[in-house]
Amino acid sequence: MERTRVSSSTIRSIGYDEATFTLEVEFLNGHVYQYFSVSFDRYQRLMASRSKGSFLANHIKDHYRYRQVR
């Protein structure tokens, strides 16, 4: 999945697959996680947020099924 680099103290890049509603997040430590059944609206709100790490912690982690890819 292609990811976009973002300005964040914890996240390096974020990608989204509209066909499968999969959000992919690469952290600065090199770990990559995929979150499933994430709406496009939620992805857009994440990308528009001032603090992507806080948005991820408050609105995505613990709200969606996920797996560690790397």
C-alpha cells in the first residue's frame, strides 16, 4: 500500500485503501500496523488533524481490528 509521509512526533507515514477500507500506519520506530473497516471519512479526519498521533490514539486504536505488518 502506498503511504504518504506526515508531520508527526510518532507517525512516519499513513496510507489508505478505499477498496478494502484498510488504514495503514507506519510509526517512526519502523512498525507498521493495518486497521480494518476504517471509513474514508475517518481516514480524511486523521489526515486533516493537527495531531495525528492523538487522533490515532483517541479515534482508531482500540476501535478497529488491526494487525502488525512489520
